[in-house]
Amino acid sequence: MILKFIIFTLSLSTTLAYPLHSDSREAPWVDSKANHVFDKTNLSKDGHGIYKSIIDSSGLYTLDNDDMKHPLAEEMQRKLTMESERLRVRLRQELAELRERLSPSPAHLRVTLASMRERLNPLTQQLQRSLSSNTQDLCSQLQLYLQGLEKSATKAEASAALYQEAVQWMSQTLESSSIQLANLISDFQTSASDVIKHLKQRDDAEGDAVGSEVWQAVSSKLGEEVSSLRNEAQSRLEALRAQLAAMLESPRSPQTEVACGLEEFCHNAALQSQALPARIERLFIGVEEEVGGAPSLPSASVMQEGGSLREDFSVKLSALIQDIMHSVQ
């Protein structure tokens, strides 16, 4: 009984010493896993935002503020500026050297084309003289045949047999001239190709190759020019043959049409021979514009050389970056 009284007295004393407030009927539930200091998720987002705002702030790198004028910061910025400029200059030099080694030099290309012009000029002049001589001989013979027909017509001696004989002789003359003309053009093409091949071999032996695309372009354009000359001459001959055939079918028709056709034929043939040097010059201009002004597909050797050059450039670039990092530190 006494023990129960003592326990009751102690409980009552404890209750009176720490009374419960009327508005605090129960203690709030607190999660034992909750962070009583801060919210990690929100703080992480806010922290990134604050950090980014500080980094983006232009005042972080400005030296106008007296607090930011630290000698170490000024020295670091000066080194970074100097080294970045040095890096820019060296990169431009390396890229220029790489571009020059991967593509034919414009100066070397002009020298090579000038050498081709010099070697092909005698062949061009010879072909021009041969074409002029061939045209003059053909036109002289055809005009003699026509003059003979005109004289026979004025004397009333012209007959179908005479017309047929004259047209036959004129056709044979045209055929012979056509064969001669084709041989002249073929000889020019063969000689010019030999000159180009010789220059290419000499250029390769000296180690100053301008690239296979140069020789391919010259050979291709020369072949096109020769084909154009041959086709133009053949077209003129065919047109004159057609007029002669028409005169044979109608002997009594006026011969002025054939005479006008012959005059036009001779005039156009003379113009072609006179324009030959200019056409060859345009050929070289086209090659220079095509090879020097537009990129072309590299050959296997050029691609292999380009790979080694790129590796060499990568090594130099890595060494340059390491040098700059060492200088800044």
C-alpha cells in the first residue's frame, strides 16, 4: 500500500512539473527518414541554377571591378589570349601547307600549261597551214570545173554527159580532199598526244607532278577539239556534195546556186583554219579553269598521301595543344 502511494506521488509530481498545453493534444508525426536540414532535390536544382547564373554572368571575368583585379587572374588571362592567338596562327599555317600539298599549285599548273602551249604551238601552226593549203587547192579545182561548165553553157554546148562528167570530177576531188583533211587532223592529234605524254613523263621524273587530272583534262579536251574539227569539215563537204548531186539531177537549173554554195564552203573552211590557234588557246584556258578552280576526285595515290598528311597534321596539332597547356600552367 505504501509502495502504491509513493508511485502515485511521483507520477503526479512529474505531471505537474511538465504540463501539457491545451492546444497540443498530440505530438506531430515526424518521419525518421526525413531530412531535417534541407531538401536535397530542390537544393540540387537551385544550386545548378545559381551556379549557371554565376558562370553566365559577364562580371565573373571582367577586370573593371577592383575586387577581381587579382594579379594571378590577370596573368592567366594574358597567357590565354597570347596562346590562343599563337594557336590560331599556327593552325592557319598548318592548314595552308596541307591544302598546298594536297592540291596542285596554281603557279606550277600555269608553268606546265605554258610548257604545253610552247610545245603544241608549232604543231598548231603546221596544221593551220596544211588546212589553208588544202582548202585553197580544193576551192581552186572546183572553181575551174564550174567555170568550164559556164563556158560550155554560153556556147550551147552543155549536155547531160558534160554535166555528169563535171560533177563526177568534182565529187572525186571532194573525196580526195576529205581524206587528206582527215589525215592532217589525225596526224595533229597523234603528234599532240605524243607531246603531252612526253611532258607528263618528264614531269613525273622530276617529282613535280601536278596531278593526273591535269593530263586527263588536256587529253580529253584535245580529243574533243579534234573531233569537232573533223565533224565541221565533214559537214561542209557533205553539204557541197548535196548541191552537186542536185545540179546533176537538173542540169538545166541555174549554176549560180552551186557557185554560191562553193563560195560559202571556201569561206567557212578558211575561217576554221584561221580560228585554229584561238581554239587551242581556249582549250588551255578551259583546262586551267577546270583543274585550278574546281575540286576534282582525288586519285588513289593522292588519297594515300592525303591520309599520311592528315596523320602528320593531327600529331602536330596534339603537340601544339600540349605546348599551350604547358605554357598556361
